[in-house]
Amino acid sequence: MWGSMLSHLRTSHPEICRQWFEEIEPLGIAGGVLRLRAHSQIHRDYLQRTCLEPFNDAARTVSERLISVQFLGPDERVEPAAPNAPAVATEPRVVVRSEAAREAIDNAPPRTRDAQPVEREVWPTTPRPTTSGGTHPHSLVLNPDYVFENFVVGPGSRLAHAAAVAVAEKPGRAYNPYFVHGDVGLGKTHLLQAICLRIKQAEPAARIFYTSCEGFMTQFMEAVQAGEMTAFRHTFRDVDVLAIDDVHFLAKRDRTQEEFFHTFNSLYQAHKQIILSSDAPPEEIPDLEDRLVSRFKWGLVASVAPPCYETRVEILKQKARLRGFEIPDDVACHIAAKIDTNIRELEGAVVKLQVLRALEKRDVDMALALAALGDESARNDRSVQIQTIIDAVTDFFGVKVSDLQSKRRQRSIALPRQVCMFLARRHTRFSLEEIGGFFGGRDHTTVMHAVKTIEARLETDAEFARRIVAIENLVKAPAA
């Protein structure tokens, strides 16, 4: 049944599937509940909070019974199911109108269409013991994928990564606070979570609170409204590590900045680790109090820059491996050449490949990649595709595609490769960097050199020019 469930998840919910799902241990069914044991508490929390519905769907589809899934951590005991009892105990919840409270206290601007609904469900704010996983109900879920081992270090992230590792090894002593900044989707959240995961691995009893700045502000407003400031301060100050994403949202929040200032001081004086991320360095966050700017710079301020081409290629391969499949070099090079903005878009491309791969039940190749990404740039007015050029050139010169994409520089390989690049430049709309991506990830200067070399030889070698014309005729011939 478990094997069938995994197959169903890969087919019907491929976007959630991870390689480590294979390590989940099925414990059996009792009282209509299928119990699955994760190999760490972090994995258990992640499954419970992000994957429960797809797993329930898989269990019910495979078993054709109305059963539910319960995730257990490595040390949780399997309790016998009580008659008519729910699979997972729940706590009472309360409804508060946090946005109204926020506007009343901090004079926030009117809600936009992207804001969260006014009415939201939250856990009661009374203090409670920290769980064995160090996870507070308000804490954001830690993603097991975001470990240091899965972070691809590039020239633009080397300092930020090295400092993050140092913080994780010596929390509260290496760099405090640790402040990382950069544009959206460059890996700041990955570094924050990697620090938390490494600390939790080394010190399972460590009390870690990872949240967003929005979460901090919301809880502050609710605590003020409900007169629960003692509970609020207990939540944020009685921890070993406080990690807050997107701290730039403190801008223009006078009362929230005041409370955060005191929270910062309390943690810092107790030698507790503070980890912050922002889209700008402290001094460039608008309307941030000078005393907060000063404190944010007490430790280490590091930036992350957009990944270079080679780093993007490796990021694509790594993201695919985490999801249980491989991306060929030519596909990774092609995507890396086309997407040069941020890591989030690279991961989006991997997810599209994963979904289409599951639907069509075949391995990833260039054709699948073009289909998954809706790549129209492979066509121009003559409807010539770069794969057609590669096929024609390899047939004409009697070489293999793998030779063209290899590092080999023998003349028998280099000339066909240069012809491919020349024809791709002439007959497709790919950029120089994109063309280089098809041939082993070569950079744009290599493509420019190839184009100029072929153009110069066409002017002086009539026989060679006739051969190129013959290849072009094959390229432009209509498909049979």
C-alpha cells in the first residue's frame, strides 16, 4: 500500500514529492488511521503542515477506504486508537480581527487587495511549554530541504554562506546578530532556515522561533488588543534563537519598532542568537529608527547577489535531485541561460519539469523542457529549431551530440560545434548565452568567436561555403 501511495503522489501531486519520502516508515493502520514515521521531528512537522491533504488523498485512493494519515516523529510512541476518537487531537482556537487592530494601533495604510483577510484563525496566546521540536504554534514550518548541504554557493553568496555556517556552529557567539540582505528569491530564507536546522540538529532541546516580520507584527497587535503583552514577551524572549524573515517590514511601524528594540536588547544581553533577513541593508530600510539600524550592524551584515550562470546550472541540478530526478546537462544549461533573475524562478522551472515528467511518464530531455517552459523562442519566422540544426550538423559531419556538448577541442569536433553555433545564431532567436547553453554551458564569448570564425571562412573557402549551404537546406527543409 505504501509503495502504491508513493506512486500516486508522484503522479497526482508531483509538486510536493521529495527524494526523502522514500525514508518514511509505514507503521500500519489502526482505527482508520495510517501512521507514518518520519526520520526526524523537522520532517514530521513539515509533512504535517504542508503535505497532509495529498497524503490523505493518496491513502484513500489506494485503499478505497475512508482512512486518514497521521505523521509521527522518530521518538513518538504509537498510541492505540480509541473508539470514535479523532486521529490527531486539536486545541481550541479563537478568531481575532488582527488587521483592524493593526490599523488602530500603528495607523497602518488601508488594506490592499493582496492583504490577508481581516478574519484569521490563530492559536491562543497563553504561554505553554516548548515542544520537543522547539516549535511554537506561531512559528513558520522549517523546510527540511533548506539545509546547508543543499545550498549551492556562488561568488555572490560566499560570505553570507560562510557566516551563516559560523553562526550555526556557535550560536550567540560568532556573529550576533546575523543580518543577510538581497533581492527576492536569492536564498536568504534558505540560509535562515539552514542555521535553524543545523542548531536543532546539534542541540535538539534548543528553543528556536522562526517567523516572518509580518508574523511578529500581527502577534504584537493581537497581544496589545487582548492585553496579553506578558505572554507575547514570553513567546519572543524566552528562546535560544530568534529568526525573522523580511525585517524591512518594520518600516513606519513606530510602536512595533519600539517593542522589537526591547526584544532585541533582551535576547542580545542574554547571548541568544538573532538572525534577520531583509531586502536592503539596515541603513537603507526607510523610516527605521537609528537605534535599530545601529544594533542590526553590531554583528555581521552580508549580502547575497544573483547567481552567475555556472551557479544557476548547479542550482537547477540540485533542485531536481531533491525532487527525485535528474536534469541533463544540455537542459540545465538551456534553462540557466534563459532564467537569470533569481533562484525562485529556477525552482519554478524545475517544478514544471517535474509535473510534466510525471504526466508524460518519461525522463527529462530538451523537448520536454521546451514543452514544460512554454518556450517559444526555439522558433523563428522560418520555424527552425535548434535541435533540427544539431541533427543536421551531426549527420553531415558524422559526430555525436555528446561530442558537441563535451569539452573536447579536436578540430573534428570543434568545427561542427562552431557550425552549429553559427547556424543557431543565424536561424533562431536564441541569445549568445542561450546558444552556448546548448553546447556544454559555453559562455557568450565562445559563441561569438565561433560565429566570427565561420563567417571569415565562408568568405575565403568556396567549398566550405557550399557545405554550409547544403546543411542550411537540410535545416530549412519541411519535415516529412
